[in-house]
Amino acid sequence: GGPPGGGGGGGGGGGGGLGGGAGNFMAGKKPGDKIFSDLFSLKSDIGNPILRQSTILGDNRPAKPVVWVENGILRTMGPGQPATLNGSLVQGGSNLSVEDMIKQTRRGLLVTFMWYIRGVPSESQPLLNTGMTRDGLFLIENGEIAGPVQNFRWNMSPLVGYNNLTLVGKPVPMHMGESYDGNAALVPPVRIEDFYMTSVSPAV
């Protein structure tokens, strides 16, 4: 396989359930099914002291904590849940720093930023996205940063990426969209095996 890539990622989408934008991927899935790597967990942690998001929904009902995925196992589909999916999201991690993760990587790419992320219509890969790296992309060799490399365009579905997790770090607050509003999540840096870089990008 190719070198593992490092980068942060978080799930999110509107609507009242986990399957809201996952299309055919969620068809036939039920709580208890294994859908991701053991290293992937996701919950709506209402009242999280770091995120400090509202505990009241738009219809003035109290938001409730929801465990969506636990150690790769689907726990809640949530079609009848209030729209808590996009609130107080916390992706599970560890106490590892990015530096610790670099030391544990034989060969890979350190991705510091991804931008211009857009959906790509695909029958074979639900939620396929494309985007570019920017603001620094570095080659990792034998647990050390060997130097900068040219930015890339990438294609990857988070459904594939979250199955290919091999290491997760300490979660940090991250904005979920392109606007810097209060809609943040706690997301760890991750190491993803076989992250698909498709072509060289002119991004700085």
C-alpha cells in the first residue's frame, strides 16, 4: 500500500440522523453493525465544556447526548432523534500529540490543512470528496519530518478513510464548515492508511 497520510477529519451533516447524507452506504445498516475502524468513535456530547454549545434545540426542547458510533460499531441511526448530529460532536481520540504520531510513522505525509473540499457524484463511493492540501505538506520518514513536498489534490470518502485509521491523537476544537461560526467539533489528528492523493496541486 501507499504511505499513510495524516490529517484531521470530522463527521457532520444536517438532519436528524446519522444516515442523513450517507446514501447507499447506510442502506441496510442497523445498530450493532461494524462500519468503521475500531479507532473511530463519534458522539454528540451535549454540554461539553470545551465546545460550550447550546443545550437547547431550535424548537426549545433540551438536546440529548447521543453515541453515534463506538469503536467502529454503529450505535444509533437516529431518524427519530432531534437534530443533535450537528451539535457538540466529539470524535474519540487518545493522548498522543501530532509529534508523537510523527515518531510512530515510518513513511507518510503530514497534512496541515485541507481546503476547497467538494462532493463528487459517485455510484461506487458514497460521500466521495475531493480537495487540496495547502499551507504546508511534509514528508515523514523514519519518524521524522524529512522536508516539504508539493501540494496535492486528493479524492477520498470519509467512509473509506474512517475504515483505514491506524492512529488517532488528542482531539482539538475544529470548525466544521467554511465559515468561522460557533459550529465546531472536537476532532483528533488521524493517520489514514492509503490516503489517495490524485495529482499535483498549485496550492501554496
